[in-house]
Amino acid sequence: MPHSTDVIEKKTGQPLEKVGRELPKKRKHTIGGTTYSIALVYRDILKDYPDVLTFEDMCSVLSISPVTGYKLLKDGKIAHIRIGRIYRIPKLHLLNYLVSKKA
């Protein structure tokens, strides 16, 4: 089931900056035994990263190898943008992947 920000992005075609403002502030998720709101994770936990991550940033955030990173992208588990040979991963799509995983 798509996250509400995915639906907003697809229907409105707004840039990711505007979609990020549409995050539900009440929605809570548990990551590693700690409960966070999506807005808090987006604003505070990943604040040192740009809104659109490079492949290397994604692997760093998830602490995974490049082989695993490519598998996640290829299998469609993390939505991404491919420009030529370069992958770009919007931070919102990475958060959608993280909260969709069952801890």
C-alpha cells in the first residue's frame, strides 16, 4: 500500500520539497524498538542528508553493502530515480521503506 506522500507526489506532480511538507505528523512507527513520527525522522534523524540521496548515502544510512543496495533498488523495494547510470533516492522513499519493514 503506498504511503500518503507517494499518492500526493503522483497525483499533484509537486516537487519533493512540497511533498515533504505533507507528511502526517501524527503517524507513529517503531524503528529498532523506539517509536518515532515520520516527521521527526525526516526532520531530525536524517537531517544531515539532502532530500535526494545518492546511492552511497542510502547504503550508509542503512549500513548495507553496495550489492545489497543494488538488490533493494532492482527488486523495487526502495523507490528511486535513475538518471543514466546514476541512482537518486528521495529521502521520503527511504523512510517509506524503513517504516514498511516489520521489526
